[in-house]
Amino acid sequence: MQAINKAILNPLFFVSFIGSLLLLPVSTFLHYQQPISNRFIFLLIATIIYIIGSFGVTIFGNVPLNEMLARFNLQAASDEEIANQRTKFELPWNRLHTIRTIASVISLVMVLIACVKG
């Protein structure tokens, strides 16, 4: 996991992760009109879900866990210390990852519905 956490920090990841954070609200704003359209509502839902469920969970949940793991000296640790560290990391990280995965899929579905039904 330490190697994965280092590898994921690359330009392509940042463009997709931060790009969605910027472009979803812009797209939502650009579709605001009176009366409120279905496209705007779907984009607004997608934006809120992405900001809270994907970006927020990542920044306030997964990133602190990743930083905790990065500080752990795997080479100097005993088998018991490794097992304890895994217990502190694995279950919370997987729960948070599940939340952000579901949020990202729902957000994508809302954008697709906005494109098709809007």
C-alpha cells in the first residue's frame, strides 16, 4: 500500500480528481436557468455527491490514513507491529474507499442522466 500511495500521486490522477471538483460546479452553474431544469438538478446532485462523498472522504479520511501508513517504518517493524498497523489502516481505509467509490459512481450516473434526460 505504501508503494501504491506513492504511485497514485501523478499528474493524470490530479487532473481527473481536481478536474472533476472544478468542472462539475462550473457545468452545474452553466445549466442554471429559470425555471430550474432537470439537467441542472442532476448536475447539482452529482456535484454535491462528488464534493462530499468522493473528494471530502478522500481528503479528510483516506489521505490521513495514507499519511499514517507512509510514516510507518515497515523495515524496522516486527510482525506484531505490522499486524497492528494493518488493523488500524485496512478496515477504515476500505470503508472510506467503498463510500467514495459509491459516491463517484452515483455522481457519474447523475451526470449521464443529465446528458441524456436533460
